[in-house]
Amino acid sequence: MNCRRLILTLIIGAVLTIQVSGQVENAKKEIAVYNYSDAVTLLKMALNKSSDKTKQEATRLLAYCYRMQNDMQNQKEWYGKVITFGNADPSDYYYYAQSLRFYGEYPAAKRMYLKYDSLVPQDKRGRIFAGYCDSALAWRNNPPSFQVKDAKFLR
């Protein structure tokens, strides 16, 4: 009886694994034809029942889909998750920094840009954008001392 249960469990596990990897592969096909919304649906289904390796791949693909849809809020969330896996690609740090900067989270964005710069020193964007974060903080802390008004007489 226990042997049958073990075999049945293994078969069900194998079927679920094939189904989940099929969802990720189908999502990749949707991405290839720029159908990001359908890919997002497939990837979210795959996340619910997959192994850690598949979750990492699905998470990275989700972040990519949201970036391609210019959905900065979800891009920030999912690239943040990609970073927490610990084996992120250097570009993941760059795109996560971009979304952090978009939301005005300049210190965190600067850290991600500098991490990107340390991983890809030949690409100057990391260092340049980290400097932009410093500038934005300085501007935020030093508001202008003038007020722009509508010049109706110039019409």
C-alpha cells in the first residue's frame, strides 16, 4: 500500500513539474511575440506550484514583462524579488535601480546603480545614474527660492 502511494505521489509530482515548466515555456513563446500580458498570466500560474529554480526564472521573466509594459510599480516589485534570490544578473540591478529612481527612492537606487557599476565597470551608466541620484537629493533638499506665475499679459 505504501509503495503504491509513493509511486502515485511521484507520478503526480512529475506531471505537475512538466505542467509548470510547460507554462514557463509557453510564457517565453508569448514574450517572443510581444504578448506580455498573457505571459504574465502564465508566469504567475507557474510561480504557485514550481521549484525554486523555476520560481527564479519565472520571477525574472515577470520583471522583464512588466518592464516591457512600462509598468514601473510591478517592475520595481518583481526586480526587487529577483535581487533577493542572490544570483541576479547585473542588468537586474540596473533595471531595479531605474524603477527605484522613478519612485524617488534615490538612496536605494544609488546603491543598486553602484552595485551594477561594480559588476559591469565598463558600462558608465551605473556611475552616471548614481550621480544623478545625488543631484536629485540635493535638489529635493534645496527648493527654489522663486515662484513661477502665469504671464497673462504676454498672450
